[in-house]
Amino acid sequence: MTRLPMLGGRITREPVSWLAWAASDVGRRRERNEDSFCTDAEIGLFLVADGMGGHAGGQTASRLAVSILRREVTAAAPTLADAPATEAARLSVAVLERAIEVACREVHERARLDRELDGMGTTITALLLGPHGGALAHVGDSRAYLVRDGALLQLSEDHSLVQEQLRLGLINDAQARSSRLRNVITRSVGVEPEVTPDLLPLAPRPGDRFLLCSDGLSNYVEPSEVVMVLESHLLAKAPEIFVDLANERGGADNVTAVVVYVRDAD
């Protein structure tokens, strides 16, 4: 497990609520959409999963992982609701960590029992929000961005071979963008029975705008464009705008965008 520093302060001073929108598309070159997503505002769970495994495997892995995370977070919802504000982020991290642990084990077991699904897996980038705190969990190369006060923060770091090469200084940004290895990921949910997620506690603020997306979008948009779309357009239309941008620029992969807007509690 990788735990990252708290983002946004210790706790949210005033309780917050949220709105969310999503869009997903098969893209221009794929036959099926292996991305899955969740926008469950009632339990505060928002996530993108990009499946892999060929044939039915990728679609099965991503859908199964989303279903398991939703189930596990729903089961933990009463505990999160009763938690004091000072514990909200810590408990959210623990809930997501446990949910990904269960998802990884169950996806792997499903593949073990069905030869046609052998080797399937999925990325997961999941945001869990509560009135006083939340968390992000990340495995793979889907991404999470936060726009706050006009500035963009990439909250996730790709678990990919190209990212490792960048970190070691073996290639530069331009080489990374054109690398034939950029889709080779180093962590996924379900290929092995266990995985180590990155976990980030959050203190959301009113006005925060989150974007969760598969690499079918992040490969086609620049950081400045993420800010422009999330600040210049009606947020309800932002996911469709992102999908259209990806498709207009090639659409080589499935593309999914989930946008979450944090506001003052009603």
C-alpha cells in the first residue's frame, strides 16, 4: 500500500455535498467498450475502471470490479456516516483499501474458474466522498485530476512501464507520449490475487472539480484543456465534451470521463 499526504487540510471545515456526471464511448477503433464507471452520489462513490484481457475478459473485469467496490462501500456506509469529522478521511482510505483488496481477489478468482477469462484485469481510479472528508484509490493508468482555484493537480500517478522510465530519467516527456509501450501497465486489479493501491486522503472544498478518466481520454487532452473544460462549460456537459475531444483526435481506445463537483452541503 502506498499512502500519500493529505490533500486539502486536515478536515473540511463545513460539510460538503456533490454532483456528478459521466460519459463513456467505445471510441473510433474498438469493437467493444471495456471501460466501466460508477457515479453513486448516495454513497459518495465515483470511479472509472478500464478493463483488459481481450474478448470478454476486459469488459467482465471492469464491470465486476465496479460492482464489488459499490457493494463494499455500500456495506461500509453506516460506519462512515457515524464517524466523527476528524476520522472521515482516514476511514475513507481504509474502506477503499479494503474494497480494492476484495475486488482484486474476486476478479482473479473469477478468471481462474473460467478459462475464457484467463489473465483478465482492470484499472481502478476511485473517489469516495463524505461531508467532512474522503479518499482516492488508484491502480493502473486511469487518472484522477482536481481543479481547485483555477489550478490543476494530477492526483494519480500512472502505474505503467513508461512512467517508470520517466521516473528513472531513461526517457523524456516527448518520448513518453510517442512510446509504443505506453499502454503497458505495471499494476492492475485481478491479474494477480493481490495488488498495492495508491491511497490519498482528501479534504474536499466547495468549488472543487474532479475528473476521473480512462487513458482513452488522458492520451488526447492537455492539462490546460482539462481546466478550460471544467471551468468554462456547463459541468453537466463536460463528460460528453471530453469524449468528443478524444474521438475527434483519433479515438483509438475506449474513453470514459466522470466529473464530480463539490459544493456546500444543502
